[in-house]
Amino acid sequence: MRDKELVLEVLRQIEDAATKIVSRFQAIRPVSDFTDSSAGVEKMHAICMMLIVIGKSLKKLDEITEGKLLRSYADVDWKKAKGMRDILTHHYTDVNAVAVFNTCKNKIPQLLETIRRILSEAEGAHLSS
């Protein structure tokens, strides 16, 4: 890998965004918590911005590592995680609250756990510069 420090920086960006999603999602119980009030819609939009950050950062990580790093961690569907960014960016006015809810509930915790494992291994010098 070309630049360990850049890889670590991008991994930390992903960790930060995923942590913010987990925190913001804690108060959301049914999907309607996203849709039935202006505060809920604002919360969903804030989460969507973090999903965009994650997707963009994953694409950057693939670019930096020539696609090799994420391939070693198959417990996350990285293609879908990156694709979520594209959907949110290009179809932002048509955000599907159910899809955002399901992603937050079912995908982000595993992604965060995996990113933390990658970070731990990378900081332990398992990634070569």
C-alpha cells in the first residue's frame, strides 16, 4: 500500500461517520420517526450525509489501496455500501426512509465493527507503507 497515513485517515473518517450514524439513530424506533416530523426528517438527512461520507471514503480507500484492503474483509458488502452513496447523491430528493432505516439498523453496526477491526490491525502495522 502506498500511503499508510492516508489509509488510516480515511478509515478514521469512516469510523467517525458511522459512529455519528449510530448515535443519531439511537432515538429512532419505527421508520415513521424519520418521516412524521421536521426534526425526524432533519435527522434522516443528517444520517444520509454521513452515509454519503462513508460511501465516498470507501471509494477513496479502494483507490488508495488498489482495491486490496476491503477485499480482505468480506463480512461487509462494500459494493452496496459504496452504492448507497451514489443513490443518495444522485437521487437525494427521493430518499427512501425505509432503506435508510434498514441500513442504519442492520448494516452500519457491522460496518463500524469491521472498520474498527481494520483500523486496529492497520495501526498495529499490519499495513505496509
